[in-house]
Amino acid sequence: MSCKDIPKSVATFMEMITEKCGTAHQDWAENFNAAFANTLLTTVKRHEDGTTFLLTGDIPAMWLRDSTAQVRPYLVVAKEDQDLAAMISGLVKKQFFYINIDPYANAFNESANGAGHQDDHTEMNDWIWERKYEIDSLCYPVQLAYLLYKNTGNVDQFNEDFVNGVKKILTVFETEQNHANSTYRFIRDTDRLEDTLNNEGKGAKVVPTGMTWSGFRPSDDACTYGYLVPSNMFAVVVLGYLVEIFTEVLADSEIVAKAQQLKTEIQAGIDQYAHTNNQAGEDIFAYEVDGKGNGTIQDDSNVPNLISAPYLGYGNMDDECYLRTRKTLLSKENPYFYEGKFAKGIGSSHTPENYVWPIAMAMEGMTTADKAEKERILNQLVATDAGTHLMHEGFDVDNPNNYTREWFSWANMMFCELVMDYFDIQVAK
């Protein structure tokens, strides 16, 4: 596949979506086609060794998290297109090449060019753009490897780098169950407190709970408390994937046993420590906890967040605790829930007040069975694109012409996935 051209399979899929949108939702189709083509045309770089590098958009680096979300909707098309499947397999291979360089890093350079945040006080090298440790950065590549297998039957991504990378992931998850034993530190010379860890780079103090610690959220902002609940939920899901992969495809009883043990321990930690009460006194999931009784009632727009749990494969949309949590988070009780003249939804400490994120809006749509609600959100998303036909990072609920990030591939693909979801086209899990 040349990145200068859209593969025939992708063009055919776009035509099918356009037909489904019909005259009633021509604006959905226009934005879908722009966004679905944009990622392939602007972010994909296929290397001669068979690996694939994906730009996040307007930053010249590859995030382990974003790159997975950027290609996930293409898995539906890759069933019928071996070259597209090979491109995605190449991305998995690149992700695990990076994980083997450093499982604590979240973003990498295309080559060992020394770009990025080299002045941070942590163990940097020339491959690393940024070394903010986030649980989800290790979950997403496992998810992509598994979903590629489930949707296409592809197994060549399960190479030696994958096996070695998985061993590193399991070691990090296990080490960070007791963060006091970890050598990871992160300090950035900055006035923005969300970009650095307090307590000499170790973050706020926690006590062991069974859950695994994270320095930063999927927003790349520092955790207030070290046990980020939605990321631990995601870890439970991908540890289950590893049990399946190393049972059915790669026979390795040692990895299976370790993954299963971690899955059990993290889930027990969620059960015991990850709950809190909302203002009505109802039991809901906290966003972050420290094991000492402190926790936060909030959600962030970046995925994994609490709203995304069933989308990621943790529980289901009908779970009573999830529904109570969701209702709370889609209200003013969540300090990052905003509502204005043009939109409502969840924003982030990462962007200005009253800015909601299309990623969060799309996720809200994909975690409800209500078609009318999905339609409302899709209509809102196309009406607030500031005439660009693409999604942005965040925008002002009272003036969508004020937005952050002109070019944000993850948001584009989340919009596409919601359109697909509306027409009952889902990535197989």
C-alpha cells in the first residue's frame, strides 16, 4: 500500500458508509470519508523491515496508545485486505520493538534521533520522545495484536519481539503493584504540575492494593493518586488476552500463569479499593485511588476512562455499578463535564475549561445502546468541526471555532468508529 493512495478496499468501505448515511446524514459521510482517509494519507510510514511507524498527527512522534486507536477501525476492512492487515501487523511489530527498548516510555521517535523531551529527569535515550509511564501504553499494543488475530487470523505479529515485550510488560505490572520497589522516576522542569511527578519523581504515596501503579493518565497528565482505575480495568482485559494468546497460539505456560495471577490480583484490588460513593450516596467507581482511602470522582476524556470500560471489554453496558458511575460522570459532579450552547460532554485538565473532546463524545456514543443518543452525538460532532470536516482534540462548548489541535488522528478515528457503530459495524473482540 502506498500512503499516497487509498487502498481499493478502504475506498469501497467508504462508499458503503456513504450509501448507508444517505441523504439524511450526508454530513456524517463527508466527515467520515475525510477522517477515514486522513489517517492513511498523513500518518502511516511503512519501513523496509516490514514495520509501520504512525505519527500521532501534528507531533512528529509515535504514541503506543494513539497508534493503536488510529488503526483500530481499519481492522474491519483488513479482514478482506491482506496488505492492510500487513500494515497493521507492522505497527504491532514496531510497538513491541519500542517496548523492548523501554516499557516505561509512552512515545517514541521514528529513528534514534534524540528528538523529544531529552531534558526530563528520567532514563531517556535517543529513541524516546517521552518517558511518562502509563499503564495503557502497555495495554494498547497487546490489544491491537489480539484484535488483529481475532479479526484477520493474522499471527505473524506474535514474533520474538512480541514474546520478549510481553515478558517486560508483565514484569512492569508486577513491579508497580508495589511502587515503593520501583526504580522509575520522572521529573520535568516545568511550571505545569500535570507534566511532572511530585515526591522526588515518585508521585503521590500509595500502599499496595493488588492493582498496578501508573504515573500518568492517558492524557499524559500526572495521576493525582497512583491507582488509575480505568487503566487497571484495561489491564485486566489485556491480561485475559495474553492468557488466550499464550494458550491457543503460543504455548507458554509460564506466561499464562503469570498473566492469570496478575489478572486475578488486579481484579481483586479493583473490587476492594476502586469504589467510592457519589453525592447521592450510591456506590460508583472512583477514577483514581491510593489504597489509603483517598479517591477522585471524575472522568477524563482520554481512553481508557471509566465511561469506556465496556468498550474496552471490561464488564458490560448494563452493569448497575457502571450505569451509576456513568450517570454521575455525565453530570456536574464530574469537574470535567461541560455543557454549553453547541455541545456537552467530558473534557480534560489537559485543555482549557469548557472544552469538550470529540474522543469522549464518541466514546459516550459507543457505550450506549440508544440509537437516538448515538445520532445526537454524531450530529453534534459534525456541527462542531469548525468547517474542517475533521475532529480536533478539544473545542469550546460555546464557540466550536475555538479548538486545540488542527490535526489529531486519534479523534478522527474515534468519530469514524462511532459512525460504524451506528450502522452496527464493529471490530470483533
